[in-house]
Amino acid sequence: MANALTALADPTRRRIFEMVADRPCAVGEIAAELPVTRPAVSQHLKVLRLAGLVREQRRGTRHIYRLDPAGLDDVRAYFDAFSERSLTSFKEAVEHSVIGDRDDNEEEEEES
Amino acid sequence: MANALTALADPTRRRIFEMVADRPCAVGEIAAELPVTRPAVSQHLKVLRLAGLVREQRRGTRHIYRLDPAGLDDVRAYFDAFSERSLTSFKEAVEHSVIGDRDDNEEEEEES
DNA sequence: ACTAACTGTAAGTTAACACTAACGCTACGC
DNA sequence: GCGTAGCGTTAGTGTTAACTTACAGTTAGT
């Protein structure tokens, strides 16, 4: 799962993952829609595959890649655990009134 | 949300995020438990904060960081969308029997 | 067998980034 | 006031990694 997050960190690799998640794709197909060469896509797919996010299926000379639901579920479970933890810690915080008694600082931010 | 994934790619930053998610922490506390210097932790926290994953709250000279549930929810929503999509595409695949008619290749892998 | 189609791999380059050391800043205690 | 505690920031460095080019391998068609 650790590798899955590093794999999805790169924007290009994330676009590849999204394409493959939408529908099974061959390497050439993906490269045709991205501003990188085909070998680059091949390397990215290897990373995604080793991370357990993608599965390969050879059809003649074409290598078809599709989403691996298992890897995706691992990532989801990782973040779901944080959500549960944040709920309980929020409950405790309210009970002990640790939060809400002062929180005054804003600054640069981004992405809604 | 894009920045959130790149933020969580680094192992050190991920450990910091996990610590802060578990309970609110000051910068020095975090640095004490990690094999990096305090400025490094400070830089990592800035990245996490700009990614919307963490919130800052100044208590005197101490800067307390805690999880930002909103940023976490964004990440969860991102992956949840893929899960839904993979379910529908799996349904279509079964109906058209696109999968299950040949898939024979194994190789090196890792992480169960 | 030869060619074409499709892909993976190796080597090398360049930009990004995680880190440390040094410095500057703000809040609290004396 | 002065000193201390706790952080953030800057500049500089070393390493990682994403990319391209060139090459090698496998499959299908003639």
C-alpha cells in the first residue's frame, strides 16, 4: 500500500491510472493521449503494476492493462481508517473541549 | 486533492501525517520521534498544510498541528469514485464476457 | 523466413526534492 | 529590558526519479 501512494503521486502516472480505471487500455493507446513517449508509459505501468494498482493481460502483441480492484481497496482502507480515527478523536476533543477555544490564523491556501 | 497525493508520497511525510492524525502534535514532538531534524518536519508540515491535509493552531510559541478532515474526505472521495466505476465496468465486463476468457501471466509482485 | 506491429528494457540526462546548517522571528518568563 | 523556547525560512547539497533515445524481444501475417 505504501508503494501505491508513491505510485499515484506522479501526475502523469495518475492520468494513466485514471485511463486504465475507466476502461482496459493497451500501452500505445495510452501513450497516444499523453504528452510522453510510449516507453515512458510502459515504465509508469510497471510501477503501477508493482504497486498492485493495475493488472496486465497479454492479447497477442498487445498488452492490455486494467484496474486491479484489490490494490484500490487497500488504498481506500488506509484512508478510511484515518476517517474513523478522526471521528473518535473529534468526539474526545469535544468532550474535553480541546478544540474550539482558540484557532485564529489563516494564510495562503489553495484548491477549494 | 492532487497535491494531497503527492504530499503523502514521501514516507517521512506520511509518518508525520499519521502521527498528527492520531493526535494533535507540536513540531518538536514530531521531530523527536523521527530520524530527521526539526526544520525538515516543519517543511513537511507546510506541504501537508498546503495540501489541505493538516491544520495549524498556534498555542503560544508552540504550533500544534491536527488532521484536517476536509482534506482527508477529498482523498477518500477520489478513490471511492474509482471503486464505483470499477464495479460498473466489472458488471459490463461480465455481461459482455470480456474478462475471464484468458488471463495467464504471473511475475514478481509484492505486498500481499 | 521475413516483415511489421507492439511492447519491455538499458543507459544517460536533467529537474525535482528531501535534507542539513545557519539565521531570523515571535511569545513567554525572569 | 534580556534570555530562552519553539518554529519558520533560506541557501546549498546530494539523491531520486521521470523522461528520451536506442536497442532487444515476442507475436501475427505473408
